[in-house]
Amino acid sequence: MRLAKKGLTPEAFFRTCDTAYRKTISIDTFKKHLNNFNLQLSRGQVSRLVLILDEDMEGNITLQEFYNALEAYNCAGEKHTNPDGSDYYASYEHRAMFKLLKILKDRKISYQELFRSCDVNNDRDVNIRELETVLTGLSSEFYQKDTQAIHNFFDVDRNSICSESEFMAQLAKAEKLLAQHNERLAGGVSRGARGSMARNDGLDLYIPGFSDNSPRS
Ligand SMILES: [Ca+2]
Ligand SMILES: [Ca+2]
Ligand SMILES: [Ca+2]
């Protein structure tokens, strides 16, 4: 984002908009501040930004919506914590994967079936367009942001394509993460207080070098 040039993280930008510390800002306030910062965004760019940020289209941007978008598009400038102040924060990427796992389970769709329905052109790779078509077909709960986040999670080697092996391995990893996630939620604060494990969601165990790629570290 162009905010970086102004020496401001996107999160700090949100705080300058949220003068009353309500953890939510109206679209008008958001636009007004964008204007003040003179970021030279076109009207179309601003509308697109608002569309991405205001998930539920209620005319305001909550702090959680704002975080979700930053995480989905890998432009978080600060480490995110739970807006409700609780100890454990599941990243947007993980939450998007958990949503996918739940839908697959509910509909009894196997990972193989999912991969095959995504890979329309049958080249044994899934690109983001293929993924988007299937996800939005599966559920109206999948926003553009979710597709982006799920694609990021699959694409371990960051070549903008999900190979079949990445796809299968990452779904298996997501399952383990979901089990940990549920355990943590069940265990509440005491487990969260265990420290470093909770901090990076244990991802280093599963993805070598994850911290190097992570905007959160
Ligand atoms: Ca909203
Ligand atoms: Ca394909
Ligand atoms: Ca890849």
C-alpha cells in the first residue's frame, strides 16, 4: 500500500480513522481519511477497496474486517491480535481453511474430488481462477478474500499455482491445525498462555521456513 511511503502501517491508518476507539469506522470516514492522506487513488480503486473491506456491506469497516483483508492480501504491517482482547488469534488464512474443511465434511466431498472439480483444464494444477469458481459455487460464505487466503495457504512454494501435492498436503495440514484450534478454544486461556506455540500457531512444525515468509513475524 502507498501508506508505507507515508511511514504509516495500514493498521495505524485504521487507528487514525477510528478516533473514538470503537473498532469500527464508517465508509464515509474511511474515504475522508484516504482523501486527507492524498494517496492518489482513483474513485474506482477506492470503491474496489471498500468492496473488499466491508465484507457484510453494512456501510462500515470493522477492525476484524480490516485485519481479514490485510491478511488475505499479505499486507499486514503489524502483528494482529484478537479485537476482543482474548489471547489466541487464528489467522484469516487458517479461518478460511477451517471454513473450507467444514463445508467439505458437511457435503462429504473428498480432497480428491475437490481437486478434480477445481482443475477444469486438467493440467494437474489449480490456479486462483479455477479455485475461485469452485469455492464460490460451494458456498456464498466464500468471499474473494477467502479464495485469496486459501490459495496462499495451498501455494507453499509461492509460484502462484497449487500443485496436486501441495493441495493434498496442505489440506492434511489444515486438518491438524483445525484440531489444534478446537483444542485451544476448548482449553481457553490456560492453553493460550503456553507461549511460543500459540504465537505462531505451530506452523513452523508443518511448513519449514514459514516464519521467513510470514508477514506476521
Ligand atoms: Ca462491515
Ligand atoms: Ca488446472
Ligand atoms: Ca505452488
